Amino acid sequence: MSGHSKWATIKRKKGAADAKRGKLFTRLAKEITIAARDGGGDPELNPALRTAVQNARAQNMPNDNIDRAIKRGTGEVEGATYEELTYEGYGHGGIAIMVETLTDNTNRTAADVRHAFNKFGGKMASSGSVAYLFEKKGQIQIDAQVADEDRVMEVVIDAGAEDVEATDGIVVVTTPRDQFHAVLKALEDSGIEHLSADLENIPMTTVHVSGSEALGVMKLISALDDLDDVRKISANFDIDDEEMEKIQEAL
């Protein structure tokens, strides 16, 4: 399994702690605000907003928080103005890392991301240095107890999904970028709720890392993910499952 998928699994396990700190809700609110700002405040007419709202509800975000984030995006209530910025860099073993952020202070965010790279053995790179190693695709995660792999496949393949894979009790649906919302709508129409859904940077090839390099990679990615302005991290590494379990215990 690629590093991207492994990190998604770890983040699910981190999710409960993030929610207690309010950090997860802050990220979700930013995404709702951006979606409402760019496409309007009606989820029925704005697929990106509908997805952001569904993701928030999947994490039990209160409706008041969701409504406030939408109104902030449409300008009905005052709030911070967010920018979407992506940073690129390298980690242990030469792996490529992309860090997507939502920020109201670009100087702070750039400094925080650079500090994390430097502290944990990575190196920031100029825009475009590693982006060509990734392909933007939709990824939708569904609890296998809600719908198993076969049931999900029945629904999404005709809607344009590219792949369906079950791992660690989660069914992961991968879609071409332009079919992402169509596949989500098909799941919605079939009554299948998702845990998360987003456009992701999927690595086209992966670099295998092990030992101290593997631990170093995960420490860097974990440190980046802990930054308040970071919403998504993609990396092109691969770690053996057994070694990943040991690393999870060390994080």
C-alpha cells in the first residue's frame, strides 16, 4: 500500500484526538468557507460545498458550526479570508511531499511549514519540483460496515469510478478528477454515506523506505499534519505493513 493510503489510515485513527482539540473542526470549517466563497452557499447547487458539508457531518461537526462557516464564505458574517497554498519538498530517502494549506496568514504558514521540514530532516523545494510526480484524483472512503466492497462497486463503476479497494475496514473509491462529484452523487442516491471525500494528489510511482528513513518520513509528515493551516499531505513513499505498525506506536 502506498504511503498516501497508509497516512490516510493513520489520520483516521488520529481523528478522535484531533476532534477533541477542535483542530479537525477548524479544518473542516475552513474547507466549507472556501467552497461557499467559490461556488455559493447552496449545497444543492455547489457540489464542492455539498461534499465539504458531508465530510463535516461525517465527523459529527455541529450544524451551527457548519452554517456559520457557510455564511462566512458567502460574506453574511465577518471572518478571516483564507488562501489555498501548496508547498512542495523532499523527505528522507528522497521522497516527494506536497503540503496543501488553507491560511489567513501566508507568512506564518510558510515559516511553519519550512520549520517542520528543516526540523525533521526534509527540505522545501520550489513550486513544480515534485508536483509532476502526482496525479489529481478523487478518493472517497466508506466504512465497510455501511457498505462492503461488492455493494460499493455495484454503485460506483457505472458512475465513472476508476478503482474500488477494501483495506482496514474501509472501502476506498478512486475516481478520475472530472468524475468525482458524479460518483459521490451515485453513492448519495444509493443511501451510502461516506467517511470522507476529497480530490487528492495520488503518486504515480512510490519510493520504498525502511528503518530509520521510514521513521523519519513519518515523523516529518506527522509534524506537518499537526500544523493548524495544513489540510492535506501527499507523499510518494511505501512502507511495509509490519514496519508501519511499529512506527505508529512510536508516533
